[in-house]
Amino acid sequence: MNIESLVVEKAMKAKQICTEFALISDADRKNILKYIANELREKSDYILLENQKDLSLAKEKGITEALLDRLKLNEERIFNISNSVEKVANLPSTLGDIKTMWKRPNGLMIGKMVVPLGVVAIIYEARPNVTVDAAALCIKSGNTVILRGGSEAINSNTALVNVIQNAIEKAGFSKEIVQFIDVTDRKAVDELMKLYQYIDVLIPRGGPSLINYTIENSRIPVIQTGAGNCHVYVDKDADINKALKIVENAKISRPSVCNAVETILVHNDIANEFLKKLYLLLNNKVEFRGCKKTLKILPQIKPATDKDWETEYLDYILAVKIVEDVEEAIKHINTYSSKHSEAIVTENYITIRKFLNEIDAAAVYVNASTRFTDGEEFGYGAEMGISTQKLHVRGPIGIEDLTTYKYVILGNGQVR
Amino acid sequence: MNIESLVVEKAMKAKQICTEFALISDADRKNILKYIANELREKSDYILLENQKDLSLAKEKGITEALLDRLKLNEERIFNISNSVEKVANLPSTLGDIKTMWKRPNGLMIGKMVVPLGVVAIIYEARPNVTVDAAALCIKSGNTVILRGGSEAINSNTALVNVIQNAIEKAGFSKEIVQFIDVTDRKAVDELMKLYQYIDVLIPRGGPSLINYTIENSRIPVIQTGAGNCHVYVDKDADINKALKIVENAKISRPSVCNAVETILVHNDIANEFLKKLYLLLNNKVEFRGCKKTLKILPQIKPATDKDWETEYLDYILAVKIVEDVEEAIKHINTYSSKHSEAIVTENYITIRKFLNEIDAAAVYVNASTRFTDGEEFGYGAEMGISTQKLHVRGPIGIEDLTTYKYVILGNGQVR
């Protein structure tokens, strides 16, 4: 069978069975997930063996250490993946709930019932844990799922999907609720992105080139999971100690993730004290790059250029700009931010109101680290990524965001 | 200036000012809309004169009566359009509301604040009233808007936009919150659909070819407003009189709209009585097309083919199929429906539960006409169209559906 027909067949199958799958009880969905969690632990030897193949091939190709680490599974990681499936299993489900129902003057009762989206497709890159996370979140939210992982992880992903599909059958359901595109050819992605008749939403999860490729080419509605050029604004009325802790945490607790801070904006009035203390705190771990005013306070650091303001370093680098007031900070953020996570540190009520109202981002923080933008931290359990678009979902994509609604309208013979 | 730069410039402008516009008060938005409503009435002579130009050109081209009627404005229609703007002005606004706020174990307070989408673009066809409706709904929901109407209505739309922009300036705001693409060349649409950096959502409003064109080509997230291949299932436990009234209303009150019924499914046990009565009621107005079993009861009607089951007639034609049970009805609907509006007529609780749970559509009705799928009828005031996709909004697109949210997170120095 050629690649196109293979992809079409899998997508058709996912669509065909999605209505029936949407109707099973949450107890059944929970049961499927518990079988998956168990099976992952029991078959860890097999999974690690297959993962080893990917790792060897990757080493031959001379892949970077960071990428190798992303690709690598071990007993502990499989245990954690399995745990995460159990956590998803135990999340409360809102499927079938009618969140609000109102009565019209003509007596019609109109309500919105929570239902699954239908078929969710995910295109992702090297990390094999995404295979399991995505499957678990889709199963819990009543969706059938089409998985398309990176070619470097093809053996690991095939093994994981085998384990998942076995577990689903053991639980008494059709393994076809989880479809896996086991073709590494890019053509498979191109074909997948055309199939809007069968697929309700496409979630790309990975680097900017993957995200842009789907935006440019997908005919299926996309939930964009984007970059994080995040800022912390330290106001003149900031508690300096809180500000130091927050910037330190937002920068160095995990610089490679999208919710880490890249640029800090500091109010002129406290810049001298704050920046000197910050430099002492982070100098040995972080490369500072400063605007002209910053260089007067910290002449030993590199100058920042316009390019710095728009860069998501994902590294131990911090850009620093001194601003005259909160207006300048807001303007800078709304110009350069990728609308992910933005924070202010201040004790001033008026300034807080202004910042909360005027910053356009998925998450706007007051006196807290940007690192909290995460499904788990928001109380959603696991997540499918962080949405930086405005349609449908913004911020962490949890199981509720993988649902839609249908109107149910109860009448007694009404006509118009 | 060439077409591409002109479109880019308008989209950039809409983006540039959308953050500021999002922050004005609802009192101000209301005021702008009241100015627009007034100005439309005061300038009706000018609008009608310009409309006359479009009508003359259309007649020269030998356009159909139906299309001419869509294009035509008169005093009464302008009065109704103006009234509709006032209605939108007076709708309650949820912008800035925080719908829910919860406290995490670490003390962080996390809430979801309602905010505008930003920049909304609408591509529509002949009806000039859409120009005003779309502008009013976007202004009320805090969005800047880019309008692109059909070439047949270019003079009417230019006049309406002039009136709207004048009114906005009289109210003391920038007329640039309403951008109008006054180029009829198709290139303008092609360019517009690429500008995802500036436009947050694209709503195509018109026939299937327009909708499909945007799905195939837009890089901006689209809210699909689609076709309505709607069904009414008359169950064995139906109240026959209610069923007759409902089918009559759903078919003939306005056959040209998307929420009109196209196929009815009738339970075998009551088919004889119901279909004979329905034929007497509608025979002189509607062309019946039946399945084989139907032809045994009504041998005088035309046979229906598979093509009929998938056709949205938008005309005085009704396809009829006799089914063995509710399962067969549900299966038929989930196969052929465009997921717009589907109804059941029955007094049986178990059958109702089954139908409500298993039908996949934007609106699922019990004992009421499908004709109620409409923003006004749902209590939303005006609407931007009926969404038949699952992402973001399903069914009538009201002002709340033109908003998104941002997380506001209040902390006291929390780090992760």
C-alpha cells in the first residue's frame, strides 16, 4: 500500500469508530488507562530493547547529547510515564455534563453538553513519552487519536504503541482507538494534514519549524503550541527579595523550557540596587546582556541588541532592559512577547491592575515565576502542550481542552 | 500601491490598534454602536443611492432574482439593520470578567479573564447587511475587524463602511478599528488569508465554494460556517400532530436557510399514518422523494437515491426514508449529516436519551423545529454565522464566541 492510502485508511478508521468510543463510560476509560499503565511496567524490558535500537542509530548519526537524552528511556522514566497515565486515569471527567441550561421565552430549554472533539492528530518530535501522554489524554477525553512521532524514535514509539494497543484489547476495547503512523517519510505528514474530513484537530508539538510547517500547510484546524519569549518586569515598588527569587527561578530552574524567562525589564528607580544584587546571585551561571543603561550599572556585561529582545534563548542567557515606567515595560512586552507567560513583580495595586489588563499573553503573573505555566501546576494533571494561539484554548492544553460541546434543546412541539 | 501591500497595511493597522481598542469600556463600545445606528438612519439616502449602482450593474450582468433580492437595500431594510446594531449595543458584555478563579496548594490564585480575540477578518458574499452586522459584533466584543465583501456589493459596502467609520469618529474613536478591503480582485483574499501574524481568526460566511476555498488556503485559524443537511426523525412514539407541525415548519418556513430540514426519517410502525397525513399537508408546496418503502405508501412520489441523502436542497424538496428503529435513524444521520441541526420527535424518554447522546451535531433537538438554530433564537442577539466545526465554537457564533481568555495568576513570591 502506498503512503497516502495508508494514512487515509488510518484516519478513516479513527473517524469511523470515534462516535462509538465517545459513548463509553468514564469508568471504562479509566480502566483502559489502568491496563495501559500496568502493561507499560510489565513490558519495560521490551520497550527498553527497542529504545536501545533508536539510541544506537542516533549515536551513529552523531546526534547531540541533548537530543540523545530526550530520546532515552530507562526503568525510572518508564515508571514515571506509567505513573502519569494513572494520574490521567484518575482526573475528573466532565464528558456528558451539561454545564449550563437556560429557558427561552417560548419554553425551549437550551443546554451545552460536553462532548469529545472526535479525532485528534498529534505530530511530535523526538521524545517517546509524548506517545504515551498524548494517547492517555485523548483516551481520557473520549477522543480517538492519530500519533505521528519523530523518525529518530520510530522503534521506541512502535514498541510503546504495541504495548498500548495490547492493553486496550485486554481491557476489552478496540485497539484502533489509538492509530500510529509508522511511516517515517515526510509524505505521511503532508497527507495527514489534508484529511480534514476525518480529523477534527491537529496538534503539532515540537520546535518552531514543525509548528510553522503545520500552520503553513494544514487544512485541519491546528492548535498551535508555540515558543515562549517570556519576560519578568521588576517594578519600582517591587519587593527586591521576591524579585531576585522569581527571576532566579524563572531563568535557571530549567532554561530549556518554553516558560523560562528570557528578558527582564527593570524600573529605572531600583535598577542600580536590583541589578547589582542579581548579578552577584547569577553571574556564575548566567550570561547577562544589557541595554545601554544597564551597561552603566554593569559595565562588565555584553551589550544587548534588538535581536536579543526577540530571541527565545532556551539557555543560560538573560537580556536586561531598564525602563522608565510600567507603560514602557508593557509596550516592550506587547511588542516582543510570543504571548506565552509574562510576569510583574510589584506591591503596587494600581500598577498590578494596569499590567494584568494591558498585557496580551496566555498567562499573566503577579509576583510569581513564569515557570508555573504548566498543566500540572495549574491543577489540570498532564497536558498536551502550551497553546499560544487564541482560538479554542490558551495556555496549558488539558483534557477539558480536548472537548467541545453540542447544544441539546428540549422542546414540546415548538416551531418558529 | 499594489494589492498585496494594501492588504498587508490594513491588517497591520488592525493589529497595531487592537490592544488599545480591547481596553475601552463597554460604555464606550455601546456609545460607538449607538452612533453607528443613528448615522445609518441619517445617511440612508446616500446608502440607497450607492446600493442602486450595485443593483443596476447586477441587472446588466443578468444576475438571478434571488441574488438581486439579497443585494437590495431599502428604507425598511436599513431601518432593520440599524435596529440590529442597537440590539447588539445593548447586549451584556463579559469582557474583563474572571469567570472562575481557584487556589493552588502553593497559594497561587489562578483565574481566566475574558478578553477579545484581537483582529477578526470576515470574508462574505452578496448581502450588504453582513458588513454592518459583522462590524457591530466585533466592536461589541472588543475586536478590530477586517471586512471583505462580495464584488457585487462593492458600492453598497463602501457606502456602509464610510457611514460606520464616520460614526466611530463622531463617537471619538479611530475609524481604523473597522478596516475594509475595497479591492474586488481575488488576489486580495489570497493575500489576506496568509497574514496569520496580524489576524487572529478568519470567518468565511457564504456558500460551500467560499468555505472550502478558505479551508484549503487559509493559514489563519478559520471558523467554518458550513452547510446544513438537517434531519428530523419521527419516532414510533411521536405525537403525530407535533411531528406534522415540526416537519412543516422545518421544511417550508424558510427553505433557503441552513437550519431547514432536508431529509426526514420515519419509524416503520407509524410511517403509513404519518406519511399520508404529511403528504396531504405539504403536497402542494413540496416535492417529496422517497426510499423504496416510502414509495409503497406514497407511490405517486419520486424515488430518492443515495445522492438525495447527502444533498442540502435549500429548496421545497423533502427526502423521506423509513427506518426500522432509532438505531437506524441515528446511523443514517451520523453518516449523512453535516453536523448542523438534528431533531427527534418522540415522547419516549429512553429514545430521547439515546438520540441526545449519540447524535453528533452542533444542535440536537427534542420535539422542536431545527429552524431554531440561530443566535437570536438562542438568546445571543445577533450572530456571525453558524459554526459547523468543533474547535472554539459550535452552532451560532455570538459575541462571547468572539472572545478568548487569558490566565491571570496572583502570587506572593511563589517559585517552582
